[in-house]
Amino acid sequence: MQQVKTKQKQTMAEKLNTLRAGVLGSNDGILTVVGVLFSVAIATTNQFTIFVAGLSDLLACAFSMASGEYASVSSQRDAESAAVRAEEHLLKVDLAGEITAVQKYYVDRGITPATARAIAKELIQKKPLETMVNVKNDIQLGHYMNPWNAAFSSLFSAALGGILPLAAMTLLPTNIEWPGTICAVIISVAITGFLSAKLGNGLVKTAIIRNIIIGILTMIIHYTVGKLMNQF
């Protein structure tokens, strides 16, 4: 038995995984960059110094998030591939056991044992490997999480997430740069909270409020640390 090598359309799970990486990357980009901006801006009013520090952190955060996503999704993909190879082996050495596993799967879902066994035999006869990896591992054959998609999604979203607070702190007039940056952060984390709730079918209001609170706490902590360090 050989796995199908033809290019297939992404499943919803694959698309959501890429979007998830993007939302998380964006949120991290926002909070990491604003932390550095606040800490540095307390110590100096030199706009170029603040910009360089913020830009350096933005790039470091983006590549760090991308490498983390790549490693994480690669491990998941390796596990999925290993599960497929294990099922290929079991279909060769323990076909009866595989049929029983599929039968149990359908019995647990309310199908009578006799009907479940008939379904199992027919599925194993027509699509053996596809059936087994789906029933036992919830994997769609030929559809594995793509680490590159997750990495690039995280890379670009983290960079984009950090750009708004960076632009606010370094481009706004001096008299409004602080309130402007605070507003930029609150708007940014509210958007990522909304998107994360929508992707995860969660409570939108709760996610937005949670992200805003985290954003405000991040700004307070870094502002305080910057103030304390500036006294030495």
C-alpha cells in the first residue's frame, strides 16, 4: 500500500492551524515590541535609539516565533507520519485486529455490532489505510500539518503585529507618542483577541477583554521596570 502523493487541497484543520500560528505570532509581536519600546523610551527620548531597539526586537520576535512554530508543527507532522507507518504495518500483520478496531469505533457511536462489523469490513476492503488512520488517529491520509505554512504565517504576523506600536512610538509627535502607543496596543490586542476567539469558537467578548488586560499589564510592567532601571 502506498500513500497518495498527488497534491490535495488543504483541509479546514490545516487552514486553521496556519491561521492560529498567525494570530499567536501577531499577539506576541505586539506585546514583545511594546515591552521593549516602553523600557527604552523611559531611558531615552532619542527617537532613533527607540526605533532601532524596537525594530531589532520586532525582527528577533518574528524569527523566534517562526522557528518555534516550525519546530512544533514539524514534531506534530513526524508523529502523524509515524502513526501512518504503524497502521500500514498493522494492516499487513493484524488485519483482523484492525477490523475489530473499526468495528469498536462504530459501536461506540451507537451502531449495532453486526452492522458495525459489516461497515468495518467494507471500509477496510475499499480504503484500508485511510480508514485506519482516520479511525484510530483522527488523521486524514495525505493531509499533514505543514510546518512551513505555520512558520511563515507566524513570521509575517509577528512582524505586522509589532509595526503598529513601533510606528506610534517613533512617528507620532512627542506630546502624544505615549497615549498614541497605548491606544495602538489596545486596538491591536483587541483585534487579535477577536480573531483568536473566532478561530477557536470561543467567547469573543471574553477574549478581547483578556487580551486588553494582558496588554495593559505588559505596558505597566515594562514602564515600571524602565522607571526603576533609569534611577540607577
